Amino acid sequence: MTKTIAPKLLHWYAQHRRSFPFRDAPTPYAVWVSEVMAQQTRMETVLPYFQRWMERFPTVESLAAASQQEVLNQWEGLGYYSRGRNLHKAAQLVMTEYGGALPQDFEALQSLPGIGRYTAGAIASIAFGQDHPVVDGNVKRVYARLFAVDTPINTPAGEKEIWALAEAQLPTGQAGDYNQALMDLGAMVCLPRQPDCPSCPLQADCLAYQLNLTDEFPHKKQAKKAPHYTVTAAVIEAADGSVLITQRPQDALLGGLWEFPGGKREDGESLKACLEREILEELGVKIEAGEKLGVFRHAYTHFKVTLHAYRSEWLSGEMVLNEHQAFRWVQIDALDDFPMGKIDRSISRQLQGKEPADGA
Ligand code: SF4
């Protein structure tokens, strides 16, 4: 396959490249952090997080020395929390195994927690000048249109086909700029809906454009409808005004984050009965669910949740941790010190009077 794209794309990139702090000073650590943050997340969202992160953890060493709670506090709101936990674990490994410098060897990079083929390719090409391609959502879309790829891009076969195209088109010695140019083209010109083909430097090479089928590509296999769960949570208050929060297990969704305990409703169960059962099962404590605090909704990648929160009274029992890794009684003003997912942060802010109740 001839490499027809690179010269035009690199020429376009020289004039239109987006300016980011991690691009203007692309240290391996900055490229690593920015690429991990940018997975599944828009760059406008990433930028303030990246800046705060680099102020708090300016080096691999400072990240490795931080507690997981500090790391998750900085990550709060970015979602996909395993990314933050893995960055932290990988920083500790970089300190112990590699003397504080990210390894340049591609296999060694991929052996670090949270660094897969995409992130390793980005670090190797952008920070170390090595010839490795990258394929993310934007890049997949651009290649699928350029080459009118029939295979759905969200299948293993489609992924493989796009990676092969990315390998074949990679210009020797310029992979870093080429990869970033593709990302920028996908983010600025070859948009998911209504690509700006008149401004595209690759129009003459683009099969989808020539076939007048830009709306048809990329092909995607229809995702299954996300299930919807109804869950409950308890705000249990002590006599001194503190409230009970529990820390989720490390390897669960939102692992290491804090929450108001509760759980999923079973078929035919009332909301209050669900909450009282869940707290007994998880914490060994008998409670009585009382006044409703609010209804909170959130869509995760693979499911949706509607959560009903209740002020609850501790009736009897000794606390045990059947599912969580820790618990704390925390004054309401101090809840901000504990990293939480979106719904629990909303409950917390409502308790602090910073957010109105919704649908109580
Ligand atoms: S011509 Fe249009 S569809 Fe093709 S790569 Fe450019 S912006 Fe995307």
C-alpha cells in the first residue's frame, strides 16, 4: 500500500495543530498523563484536570509518593477511575523498576499498569520519536472513511484492520507528528457528524468522500441496550452530626472511591426494604430508612442507574465490612476530602447545601 496520506497530513498539521501544554513541552511523563486522561474523554475536559494534576504531581516521583486517596481526589469527575489507580501504580513501578524514568522499550512500556498498545504508541512516538502508530476513536473514524472500511470498527476484526492501515501509512521518522495530526484531524475536521470535507487536506484520498458516503462510515455493530438499575443509598447520621461513608473494593467499578452505602433493588422489593436489606447484608447493621433525600441519575458506559437516597437511622448491630474495604464517620464539611463518584458527590453536595434536591 502506498503512503499517500502522510505528506499532506503533516503539511496541514504544521499550520493547524492544536496547542496543548503537553505538546509544547512533551516530556514522557506529561505525554503519558495526558494520553491516559484523554482516553474516552474530550480534550476540553482533560485540560483543566491535566493542569491541576501537574501542579500537584509534577513528577513521576511525586505521583508515586502520593496516597491513592490524593490521586483519586485529583481524578474525581474524570470517570473511568481505574485509569487514575493504574497511573499511580505504574508511577510506583517506574520508581522501583526503572529509576524514575519511563522505559523507552515498547514492550516494557506496555507491561506497566494502564498502558496498552494505544498509550504505549503515543508515548513512544511523541516522547521518544519511535515509529509506532496509534489508533483511538478519532483515528478509527478517519481511516474507516479514508479507506471505506466495511468491517464494523467496534469489533476485533475492525480494530485489526484499522491497526494494519495505521501501520502501513506511518511515515518513517515522523510518527509523533503524524499520530497527533490524525488525532487533530479527527477532532477538528473529520467529525463524527457532518465532517468538514471542504477543509480536509485528504479529500482527494478519501474513498468515502468520493463515493459520497461520508455519512455511512464508519460502520459500527449496534451496541446492546444498556440495562437500567434502580439502587438505594443510606445517609446514616451520628449524634455528633457526622455521616457514614464506606470505601468501595479496589477491583470494583469506582474502586477505592467512597460512597453512601446501599445497593441494587431486587424484583418486587420496595425501595426502603431494599435499602434496609442491603445495609444489613453489607455492614451487618439494622437501619430504618426514613425521609427521602433525593433521586439521582447517572449513565455509566454499560448501564444506567437511578439512585434513591434516604436519611436512615441506625437501630442495632456492630459494623462489619462484608463488601467494602473501609468506613469512616465524616463531618459533612469534610466530605470533599474523600474522592467519590458522580452520584455520591451529588448527595454530598446536597447535604452541604450546595446542590438542590432532585425529585425527592
Ligand atoms: S474528506 Fe471528509 S470524510 Fe474524508 S477524511 Fe476528510 S473530513 Fe473525513
